[in-house]
Amino acid sequence: MAITNFIPQIWSARLLENLRKNLVFKNVVNTDYEGEIRNYGDTVKINSIGPITVADYTKNTDINPPETLSDAQRTLVIDQAKYFNFLIDDVDAAQANPKLMDAAMQEAAYALADKADQYLASQYVYAGNAIGDDTTPVVPTATTAYELLVDASIKLDEASIPRTNRWAVVPPWFYGLLLKDDRFVKAGSTNSDRTLRTGEVGEAAGFTIYISNNIANTAGAKYKIMCGHPMAITYAEQISKVEAYRPERRFADAVKGLHLYGAKVIRPEALVVITANKS
């Protein structure tokens, strides 16, 4: 592949597409405040308005003076920067399948996606609701796994979180327990492609269930199962740079890329973490 044939705009778009297809947690967060991210350290400002007071009205009586609205601002910082850098020797390029570079780019996209996925999974520490903890983790069974999701749903109900679009990301062993419960609604064969792309496997207790191997796992094999609503976590990302070059001391084509991203739990009350051990 001659370096003159490399088109950065095309490669960059393809990389971002692959990244989103392989990211489980990306499916359950929002990107409402993504904005224009260009460099590491960029920030996204998130504004919110405080509650407004409602008072009783009495006929022929003056109402209270207008209250001054309170506001709050939170900052989403793009503080994660990951890169890849690989080369394909001219000899390999001549002897291998012509799609070698394309396959390598897809593998790079998957590797970046996996790192971002793990980062989003780590946001459990900011959850406003908890079931179990590191000292007293719950131990789900084929009967209680579903019931734990019901308990998580109740916590969201009590926080007035919308019932629509709720999600839960579980490890494979927890999914196995759900499969033994008739109350769990499995994803049908018509959704098989979506399952492969997003990790969606069914529905339970009002949650769309996703399966992931990137569930945070703390000391003592305590799994941090996350349940919530897309409003809970906001995420912003940018494939900042994708460059092709010829290494000075090699007869090879090389490609390097930089992925910038950050996340913030802006609605802790819309997030539940279940600390669980395997049964």
C-alpha cells in the first residue's frame, strides 16, 4: 500500500464505526454533551437548574416575590487518552491478503473499544444507590438473581427515574442464572445480530439486559453489576488523530491513532450498583 493512497478521513470514520459496534457500555450511556472534542484536557460544561418552589395561592392576596433561580455546573473532562501504533512490513503486505491493513484497523478499533468499555464500567463508584457492598456482597442464585434486579428497579422508582430505557449490564455467570428463571425474557433469534453487536440478551424486571466481560471486579471476586438509566452517565469521545507514515528504519507502512474520551456520572440517583459474588 503506497502511502500516497492513504486517505485519513476514510480511515478515521471507519475506525469510529467499529469502535461503537464493539462497545457494550456505550449502549447504555448518553452522549448529549459530547460537543467538539479536539485535545486531551478539553472540557464539556454541563449546566442544570435547581428546583422551583410552588406555593399556595390565596384569592386577593399578594403572591411571594419572584425567587432567584439557582443553577449548578458540572464539568466533563476529557482525561482519557489511548493510542495504537502498528506497522505492516512491505514483504508481508506483498504476500498477505490485500485486506491486511483493513483487518489490522478493525483490531485496533476493538482494542480501543475494550479500554473505553472498561473505563465506563469503572463509573460504578459514583452510583447513588447500592445493593450489597465489598464487606457484605450478595450471592445471587437462580431464584434471587431476578429478584435483585427487581430491588434495583424499586430503588430507581423511589428516585423517580423514568421506567423507559432502563438497562442492566451483567457478567456471563449472572446471565446464566437469569436463564434458569422463567421470568427472564430472552432475546429472540431475530435479535441475534443486535446481540452480537451490542451485547443485548433479553429483558428482566423492566431492564434491557446486556452481557459483558468488562464488569468491574474488585478484590475477592466481587462483581460490580450496574443498573440504571441512560441519563445517569454522559460520555464524550473523539478519534483525535489517525496518521499513516513510513518508519525511518523500516520498509513498511505504519498507522497510529489517538482516541480521546471522558465520562461523568451526572445523575447518581439514576444508577444502582449491585456488589455480588458468584454463587
